[in-house]
Amino acid sequence: MLPIQTINLREIAGTRETLDWTAVAPGGRSVSVAEVIPARAIALPEHRIRQAARAAGQSWLEWLSLQLVAGLWAERYKGAVLALYSPTTPLRIFLCSRSQSAQFIKVYKRLYDAIDDIETGRSAIPPSARPVVLWQPPSTMVRLWPPPDRRVSDRTPLVVDTALSSYYSTAIDPSNLSLLEHDVDQRMDYAIVPREEHASFVVAGREFQYVNRFFELPHFRTWLLRNYGR
């Protein structure tokens, strides 16, 4: 079983208050103060991500996660960076950091070179955001996995079904796992949870190392309850 990485979102990204004009009072529209988590945002067409992933023989989430790993290694920021994605159309990536000057140019370039179609800007993390990569300076890269939906043994194979509205790792029958491992079309919407903590991959002769861990986001849950009641 992979170790657990506890993430303090306030320490990594901080929060700021903004006016929420969507609340409706008995007399009409009203305004309230909402707490948001600021981030750099990247919008990507999902069909282009799937094309690139299929060409690489990977599921789309695996491909996207490794692109973020390589891009954040190239950036090597002095502060922590958390990368999340939101399953919207287009798909959106959020890069959170305390540094307001962080531009993530190398991450942008890597994604643009791969799919030739991205839009960037500033945004706030939505409730649907799902953590995928964490950079911890000076030299630790973490590939984040959602924890299992129930207690399982260390030998139980796990996958993440990205087509589901919920985000967790779930047990899979070994015969079905074998099918996913050998058929990229069947695996496209699944990410196979690794059993080994330490991993690496090579691109253009350069090795990128990272560790696999389940994530825990206690402060994010508190923020969701306070701002969205969920």
C-alpha cells in the first residue's frame, strides 16, 4: 500500500476573500464574502489529450500527470506547487503556489508542444478539482493518487475510474486489470494505481523521478463545507 501524503492547501496556495454575487435573498440578489483558492489555470481540449495519450500508449490521466511531473521538474520552484485538474469541458488544470510571480512557462510550453492547443489565465480552484501532482522543494516530486474507497489488502490491485463523478481508487479483478494493461483503448479512462512508491520515466534522454502516494486534503474538505456546504 502506498504511503499517505497530507496536503495543507493553505500553506501551499493560501486563500483570499472575494465578493460572491450569486447568493439570492428574499428581496432579490445579495452579496456575500466567499473564500477562494487562487491558481494559474490551463484549459485543454480533452480530445487532444486523448490523442497524445493514445500515441504514447497511456491512459489520458497517466499521460497528463507525467507531463506535469516533467514540466514542474523543469520549473524547480523554490516553493511548493500543487497541480489539480477539473473534469470539465474543456478540461482544466490548476497550478497553486504561494508565489504570485510564478508563471509556469515551462509547464505551458510542454503542454503546448504536445497538443498545440491550450489557453492560460488566472482562476480559483473549483470544488471538482482533483489533486494529481505535488512539487516539494528542493527535490521531491509526488504523483498523487486518491485513497481507496474502502479498506483493501496490500495485494489488491487498484484503479482510478476517471469517468466517475467521485474520485477514489477502487479494487479491480486481476483478470480485468490484465485487460487494461494490454489494451490502451480499454485503459484510456482508467489509471492503474502503482504498488511501488518510487518511479521514474525517461524523455529525450532525461530521467524524471517521482514518488507515488495517496493524498489526504483535510483543509480542502473544511473549505468545501464552509463555502459550498458539501
